Amino acid sequence: SKVFLYNKKFEGLPKESDFKLVEENVPALKDGEFLAEAAYLSVDPYMRAYAVGLPTGIPMIGGQVAKVIESKNSKFPVGSYVHGQFGWRTHTVDNGATVNMMPTYVLPDFGSLPPSLGVGILGMPGNTAYFGFLELCQPKDGETVVVSGAAGAVGSIVGQIAKIKGCKVIGIAGSEEKGKWLVDELGFDHFINYKTQDIEAMLKKLAPKGVDCYFDNVGGETTDKVMLNMNTFGRISMCGAISGYNGAPAKIVQFPIVQKQLKVEGFIVTRWADRWMEGIEQLSKWIKEGKLKYRETVTDGFENMPKAFIDMLKGGNTGKAVVKA
Ligand code: NDP
């Protein structure tokens, strides 16, 4: 059994040498416990943001979908898949208590959907999009919605939910290929490439009537520009600020909040822990109805976790970045 330790404090963009792969002994099972083997592990931006406050030498934090391979707990029979915050490790002995916390469920029968979706659209990122967008932005039919980080795990779902709700959707992301996916396959109305295009000029052109809802995954300059184009009483859901995670923290432009009487609210998805399965069920229903599409960028091999994590922070992923153990 193997585990990656958070070995050196991240400075700027994390490096592979910031992690250390070590062997770990698997303890014998006690009554009520099970042994789970990692099947799909998640690499997420929050790991970069939270690591600042963590001591080095501890196992890297993270969620995974794991298969129960031994069990002394009838609620978790051999062969079932669980989702747990087990960290970056291949094998975990658990009693189910943490598995029953967020974001936690034994994957029900989702038909032909793969268990890896438990760390993506049918897990934490899916519910981040579902609750973070619908509850905070309260989108209405015909409104204009802008999503930053649009081609990522959360953003790609937010834009599609906005389409389901009858909105005009503009996605902002970092490559033409991502833009093509958003518009041609996911049904976004427009795409802005923040690396090559003038966001302000593009918004004036693509959203001449202004922006009603903004779902923000990135912060920084992109957000400054979107803020300046918000309509009066616009709503902003502050989900993340990845543009600041590897360097200077993101700032926000304050004047438009006053001038346009904006409602700006941040959130952490665990706020809806008690409604967790409502989100997962609605998302899986939309997938089955063909209204919601997903993509995963899968890296093979547990030993490639640091690489997958760094690639994701650099924008190498389209949709959810996942590691297949
Ligand atoms: P993504 O799948 O979107 O992956 C990260 C993406 O961020 C990259 O693909 C890259 O795409 C983009 N990116 C990297 N650097 C920058 C930059 N400097 N400026 C703009 N974009 C950048 O990750 P998630 O969907 O998992 O997470 C998206 C955001 O949501 C993050 O900020 C995360 O912290 C937040 N989050 C918040 C939660 C909450 O409860 N509040 C829960 C889950 C996620 P590109 O090619 O477009 O640059």
C-alpha cells in the first residue's frame, strides 16, 4: 500500500518534488471496518489552496472512489464502491464514519455510468455547480450568465445547468480547443479565451444587455472585467479564485458592487451537506436525459498523482481531472 506525503510547502506552482511517495502498512481489520482500494482519485484546486495551512509530512488530502476488497461491516460489502476523503493513498481501512460524511454515499445503481463520476459530476464538483449556481445566482429564463473556469469540472456543469434553465451562457476559459467543446458539444452560446482575447470588449459584443449572473471559479483580472459588465441587481456566486492560488491572492473590484447593487456571495459546497443526494440525483437524471454531458481527463497510475495535479493547475484538463489507480 502506498501514500503520497505533502513533503515540502508549495511555493508558486507545486513541483513533483513537493511530494514523497512512501509505503504504508495496512492494519488488520477490526469488526465494523472495511478495506478499500483506490479506483479513481481526485485532484482538485482546493488541495493547492488548503495546503498553505497544512503541516508538511502528512498524507496529501483528497477524495477518492474506492472499491471495498475486504469487509467486516455489512453496510459496505466486498465489491461495492465508496467515496471517502481518504487522501492520496492506495488502500484505506475505515469504519464508514468518514465515508458517511461529505461527500459521501455508496454509489447507487447509476446504470452504465462509471464509478469515477463519484469524484466528478456525481460528487463534490457536481454539487458545487448545482447548489452553488442555482441557490446563489437564482438564474431566470432569458438571463445572461457568465462562467469563468468554464471548461473545468465545475464550470462545464454550471454552464449546462444555466442552459437547462433557459439562460444565455458565455464561458471563459484558456484555450480554443476548450472553447470549441463548450460551444459545439455542451451548447454554450459563446466562448471567450481569457489568454488571447479582450474580455471587456468581448462582453460588450456578446452580452450587449449586460450580465445578470456570474459564476466565478477564477477571480483576479477576469473577475474585474466581468464585474464591470454586470447589470443592476446582478448576482455573483464566488466559487473559487484559482488565478490567485499559485501566487498573489485574487482581489475584487469593489465599486461595481456598490454602483450596480450586486449581490456577491461566497460558499463552500458542504453548506448543502444535508441536501447532498438531491443534487446527485438531479444531476444523474439530467445525464440520463441527455441534457448534461461530461468529460474526464484521466491520468493513468497512482504514482502519477503529482503530475496530474500540477497539469490540472496549469489547465491541462478539460472537464474533471481524475487519476485511475
Ligand atoms: P477545474 O477542473 O476547473 O481545473 C482548474 C482549471 O483552472 C484549469 O483547467 C485551468 O483552465 C483554470 N486555471 C488555472 N489557472 C488559471 C488562472 N490563472 N486563471 C484562470 N483560470 C485558470 O477545477 P474545478 O472545477 O475542480 O474547480 C474550479 C474552481 O472551483 C476552483 O477555483 C476551485 O477552488 C473551486 N471550487 C470551489 C468549491 C467550493 O465549495 N466553493 C468546490 C469545488 C471547487 P484554463 O485552461 O481555462 O486556464
